Amino acid sequence: MADRLSRLTPSGLDAEQAALYDAIAGGPRASGPQHFALADRTGALEGPFGLMLHAPGVGAPLQELGAAIRYRTSLSDRHREVAILLVAVATASDFEWFAHVRVGLAAGLSTAELSDLAAGSFVPADPEEAAVVAVCRAVLDDAGPGEEEYAAHRASLGEQTLLELVVLVGYYRTLASMLAFFTVATPVDERSAELPALRP
């Protein structure tokens, strides 16, 4: 199915769109190792980033929130990627899985762990990571924890991390909704066949 919104290329952007494009393509996502391409061969941004350009007044703060979640929280890279991948599985978001299975590998997740995440059977041995998983699943189930469970999570993770996780789940659920509503295509690259699939 084709994208429902046009794929905007750099030559067709107005000033506000161009500023947002530069913030995404020239920001922290573009520095360091590239685990997936931010843009296609025409320069059009992939995934939710291309959608954001259609409404830069909303897209700019949205991408800034995403950058804050990716680069300015107390979460370790591994815990952040576990949380994002849990959202990808819960929302059946092919693009989020495509992008973050690659980032997850770089953050230390094994292919076996990624397969378990896809199957919904991921059970971390580390107590802190288990708390991250439990918090994310509670948010995704739209069921807040009971007082005892909340106290245990707060003791394990701290209040700051709890808030960051709840915001992370909300942000990536928002992206998943955008991607699904506008039927945004998921890229295929040379690694696609060798990595665990979202639907095993």
C-alpha cells in the first residue's frame, strides 16, 4: 500500500519545513553510526520524520521530544531500546521495529532477545530491566500499577525514569498511530532478511 501523504523532497520544502528537515537530518540522529537510513535516495525522510514535515508547527516539537527521549534521559541505551521495541510489538508497527531492531542490536540486545521481544516472551534476568518491561507493559495495557507494584518500580527505577518511560511509550505510540493511519511504507535493506521479524 502506498503512503497516503506525499513524500516531500528537499527541493520542494518551504522555509519552515526546511528548518525542520535540517533539525532531523542534521541533528543527533544523523551523527554517529547510522543503523538505518533517515532519507531515501530522493532525499525524502523515512518513516514518521517525513510525516512531520507536513505540519512543521506540530512536527518540530514532536521531533524535539523524540530527540529528548533518545538522547537526554536517564535510561540506558539498552533499556530505552527494549521499551521502544515493546511499543513496536504492541502496536504492530513495522517501521518502529525495522528501525529499532537495528538500534537494539547496537545497544547490546542479542538476536535471541529480539526474537523473544517479537514473540511477546521476553523475560529479562536483570531486575532493573524487568522493572522497565513491567512498567512499559502496564502503560501499553492502559492499566496503571497498583500501589505496591508502583512502590516497587519507584524503588527500582526512581521517579525520573518512571516518568521518562511513560512519556516514551506515549511518544512511540503516537508515531505508530501516525505511521498506520497514513500507511507509511517500511524500507527494506540488505539486513532485513537476517534480522528477527516483527511477525515471526
